[in-house]
Amino acid sequence: MPDKTSAKKKPPKVAVVEKAPRKVGLPTQLAAIQTKYRNALLDAADQPFAAQGDLIRSALATLLAEKAALGVKDGEEEAGASE
């Protein structure tokens, strides 16, 4: 009788599922934007007085642009926090 080897089934390969990045809420995004703005103002304070104006205007323009990209008008974030 020929030797019969039992056919062993290989376990199926487990596919690695990548986790989706965490969704960050609007308040967290606004806090990050405001932190960047605050840091930019602190960095501007270390510069000579003549250069501070341009740095502050640039930081403010960036702040408003990032908030507009989120769909938040200036001053709206306080109204949403009280609800």
C-alpha cells in the first residue's frame, strides 16, 4: 500500500487591515490652528520691531485662511462652544 500523506490545509493568510486615521473634531482642529497662531505671535515678538508687523499680518492671514477652510467664520467658534 502506498504511503499516503494526509493533506494538511494551510491556514489562510490574515490580511493586515490598516486602520483609518482618527477623525479629529472641529474643536480640536480649531485649537491646533490657534496654537500655531499663538506660536507665530511669540516668534514675532523675538524679532526686531520693524519686522514684527509683517510676521503678525502673515500669521493672522494664515489663521483666517485655515479657519475659512474649515468653514468657520471669525468669532463663530465661541458661539458654538456655549451650546
